[in-house]
Amino acid sequence: MDKDNAEPVDTEPASGTNSSSTPTAEWSDKLAELVAWFEANPNLPEKIEPIVMLRFLKCTAFDVERTKSLVELNYSMRNKNPHLFMDRNMEDEMTAKGLKVSDLLVLPGVTPEGNKLIFFRMADLDPRTRNSVEETKIFVMMSDARFTRPDVEREPGSGADYVLDEADIAEGDVQIVDIGGYTLRHLAHVSIFVLRVYMKFLQEAYPSRLQAMHVINCPSYLDKLISMMSPFLREEVRNMIKYHTEGLDSLYRDVPRDMLPDEYGGKAGSVADLKARGIQSIRDNATYLSDERYWKVASQSKSRWSWF
């Protein structure tokens, strides 16, 4: 691979569910302008993949100035917190442990509304296995790997001839979090600092709109969990979280059941197979993920987002 305040949270109507909403010539010109701006900007890394920049652009409803602000905040936060966003190595012992004890899945395809489903659950229920740094690092690695390819599934063998199309980029993300087995002891192992940075990044600097969050298998002490998270959530995000307290039927009304893992009544494949696919995606993009030219800002002190 080769070579400032927007709002990723879906507080406005989406930019459209098909490519007819933004003519190709219009977004293509804006994309070329932004890539040139990025590569000439001393407050940003050397290089960015066009499809990644297109995600930023679509996230802001194709507003060039808002896109610039979103991009600057994204890379400033990365460089201010390299232990979360840039110091990543699949062979690292702690990262390997993090991958083992958590199931983070990017589910295949997109919903009828054009959204991508992201699924998370604990694979090991022992609270001592939780590591906020590694969990955040793994989420960002998997996201960065995912962002280099279309969200809409392509036919096998079509990759070499693929032409960039904004219609192949999801309108946003819908997160599904299974907190079955989560206890108050797990809360003691959550880093408040990491949680604050992660939630700010997800809500304000992430190149995909957060459209909804579904929490399933909720425990009896759900109110305590909500109280802990509330200070880190913007009001619009709090309003888009739905807690499913009585089985999965209510979830099936909100997301296509067939898109869920087999273990959750769907047809997307087993959790183990989907997880292996995600890990392989990170491995396939290892060179890109570790290439500082895509992530490191040489003149970070000049950034107007330097307080983060």
C-alpha cells in the first residue's frame, strides 16, 4: 500500500443509502482535493489510502471542511496516545492474550440501511484477563484493517479490477455488545483513562458514524454499569443505546437476524470462524498497520488539537 470538528455520531440524517445521493464526479473531486491536502499537511502523516479518506468524507456528509477537522482530530489523538493507536504488533504477548480472551467480530455484509454490524463479547469471563489497553488496541487494529476494503462484499476475484465507489462504504456502524457473564468485579479492571480516550475517539474522531448500539444479555445490576459509562457518553450516544433485557427477540427486530453469528440465531458463521477471519485481516494488513508513514505525525506540536 502507498502513500480542523466533525461529528461521527449520527446526529444528522445520513448522507444517503446509495451512490445517487452524491454524484461520482462531485465526491471524486473532493476526495482528490483531500488526499492532496493530507499529503501536503505537515501536521499529518505522509500518506493515506484513498478509501480511508473516502470514509472520512462520507462520514461528514461530503463536507470538505468538516472532513479536514475530523481527520486532524483523528491523527492527533492517535499520536497523543501511541500506546493505544500506533504501538501495535500481532506477535506481542499482551496483544496475543487480548485476542484470545475477547471476541471482536466485523460481521459480513451490510444491513438494508447500509450499516456495518460490529459484535463484541468476552471469550474468557475471568476478570483478571481484562486489559483495557489491549482491547482498545485490537479494536483499532481491526477497524484500520477493515477500512482499507469495501464494506459491501465483492465477488471472489474482483479485487484487482475494483473501482472505488462511495456506495460500497457503509453509512455507519451498529455495535452489538454481549455483556453476559459481566460482573461488578470486571468494572474494577477497567481503566478510566483508556475508557475516556476510547469513547472520545469513537464518538468524535472515528471515520464511521455510530448509528446504534445494542447491549444484550444484560445483568441485574445494569443500572450500575450505565452509571459508570454515562460520564463518557454524549447525550446523543446515550439515546441510541438499546438494552435488551429479555432475550434476543427485540434485537431481531432491530438488526437482520441472518447477519448474526450462528450462536445468536443467525447464519453468518460461527463466532470462531468469524473471529479467525478478522484476525487474518489484521495479519494480511500487518505491514500497513505498522508503517509509520500512515500514522505518525512528525510535527505533532504544531497541531491545533494538541491538548488531547
